[in-house]
Amino acid sequence: MNLYNELEKTITTQGAEAGINRLITELREQKNYGSLFYALLMKKRHELGVSPVATGTNQDLPPAAHPGFEEGIREAARTVGQLYLAEGNLPAAWAYFRMLGENEPVRQALEKYEAGAEEDVHPLIDIAFHQGVHPKKGFDWILGRYGTCSAITTMGGGEVPFPPDVKAYCIERLIHTLHEELTERLKAEIQRVQGFAPTGKNIPELLAGRDWLFADDCYHIDISHLSSVVQMSMQLDTSPPRDTSPQHGITNPTRERGDPSDALKLARELCAYGKNLSPRFKFQGDPPFENHYHDFDMYLAVLTGEELDGGLAHFRQKADEADPETIGTYPAEVLVNLLLRIGRPKDALAVARKHLAKAGDMRLSCPSIVDLCQQTGDFQTLAEVALEQSNPVNYVAGLIAKRRS
């Protein structure tokens, strides 16, 4: 007797509920989970005393049945989603959990999932990274399966809609991957030429005394990858150095910066390599990063605290020397942002006061003077700048705020 005959017999002899349960059991055994979902919905409609025939909408249901049926949809979606997860079919499971707005079951499954060597991971990457269920795992698959170029393109193709910790994870993975690749190639080249394994523990030590590595415009890694990853590394943040001096405007003087992160140290090593490249491969940037790898390295050195004063002096000089008519105010904006990142808002305000007061309402890449005055509580400066800008609103606001402070 085929299934349809069995179902008809069950309904005739035992009733509709038994027939529906028989269908559900059969669909489970067949692992026909897509049809199972609709069978579970039919069961709920039957329990609610409405027509078992689904119309594609719920408009045929009386208002009193809507809450119960909506709960039935959720229960059916969870049941089918879990069955697909148990089968390892994450894309099919995600279709149901996405309907519910419940990411966690799929996120946990992605965390444990080990893709086969020949498996097409594109659907998993779409769920994990592009749909944001587990972006770190998704980025690992992008990097591991499609390589550094695709990973860089993914990170550089516009704003990545993830929180800072995810962006930092992706950038750090790129730094570590590129650093490891470069280190291995340098060691292999040194052994090939000199006949022994080098003892250098980092890239600067491997380069020391080996100018021949760069002879005849030689390079050992994709230059565009090197430039892109180093620039991305400047987005990484570290806690500000401990500095309780009031002139720096630290709002939380007990906060201490730990050791510079491994990723930033490795990024500085990549800069050390870039500095040795032939001039042909040193991309010309816009101020204050026109001396590409040297300027990037100085920026990173400030973030890590390894060359705090020297690095700040480096960018302060660039801001002072920049002609706003030809270069614009970007060097000053970079310095403002850098000072904020290391916890010196009052210094940042002083730079903005000096270089950005004439910018007026021009769109800036750093906080405005109004924002900086608010951060530091320096409303006298707000009033002074407003007077220079002929801005009566900010002038009065500054005077009132000063009286209240």
C-alpha cells in the first residue's frame, strides 16, 4: 500500500489528527523537511479549528486564531531548522531561523562547522560574513579558501557593517597572514642565496645587512597587498598610554595601555620591509602619508606608544607645513584623530583651534571644534572660534555653557 492510500485509510478509520500525525512521521523519516514545515502548519490550523488548506496568506484565519497560528509558525520553523542543523545543512536551516530572526543556533553551528577540502563554502560565507551571523568565521573562510586578495577586497569594498571587534579581528588576520607569508619567503630566499637558515626572529632582523634582497627592484610579496594591509592596520586601536597630566585632558586617568598588540607590532615590521623597496614600488600618497611606509610606521608607532613624542612631532610638523590652499586641512585632521585615539582631547582641540577654525562648516574627517569643546568642557574656546567665524549661535552657546561649567 502506498503512502497516499495509507494516509487516506488512517484519516477514514482514525480521524484527521491521526492522518496528519502519520504524514508528519513519514516526512520526518524521509527527511523531507521542507514539506514537513507545511505539514506542521497544517496540524496547527487543524488544532485551531480552521481550514487545513493553506492559502498562502493568513487572511482566511479569524482574528482570534492569529496569535496561535503565529506561534505555530515559530514552532514549525524551529523544528525544521533544528532538523536541518542536525543534518549539517546550514543554508537550509538558516532559511528558517532567519524567518524567526534567531541567529544564535546557526551561529553556534557555524562555530563548530568544519568545511571539507572540496566543499563549496560560498553559501556558508554568505550566511556567516555577508549576512552577519558569524562574520569572524566567515572571514576565516574567505581568507583560507579565496586568499589574501579576496579578503582585502572584501574589507576594502566599502564600509563593513560590523562592530569594531569584528573589523579588528579581520584586519589582524590579514596582518598575521601577510606577515607569515613574507617571513617564510624571506627565509627561503636567504637560505637559497646564502646556503643556511637565517637566525633572525623578525623581519627587521632578516633584512639587516642584506640589501641584496632588494637588488634589481626585487620584492617578495604582492606590493598592493602590502600597501593595503598596512593602511588597514592603522584602523586598529590600542588603549591610550597611562598619562594623568591634566593638560592632556584624560577623562579616565586610571586607564592604562598594555603592551602594543601583536598585530600592530607585525604591521610595523611590514612597514620596515616596505621602506626598503625600490622607489618604483613606494606608492606616492597624499599628505600626511606621502612618504608611504615611513609615515604609516610613525602613525603605528604613536598608537603603540613606542615612539609617542617623536611620532606626534612628525605629524604636528606636517600639519604646520601644510598649505590649506593647496593641500587642504587633512594633515591637521589626521593629527586631531590621532591625538583623540591616544587619549589627548585637549591637545586635539588645540590643533583644531590652530588649523581648522577657518574650515567653518566644511565636512571634516575628524570631530569638529564644537564637538571637541564639548568633549573637553572648553567653552571659552568655542566662544572665541564662534566670534572669529561670525557664528552668533555658537558664540552664545559657548558663553552660556561656560557660565554653567
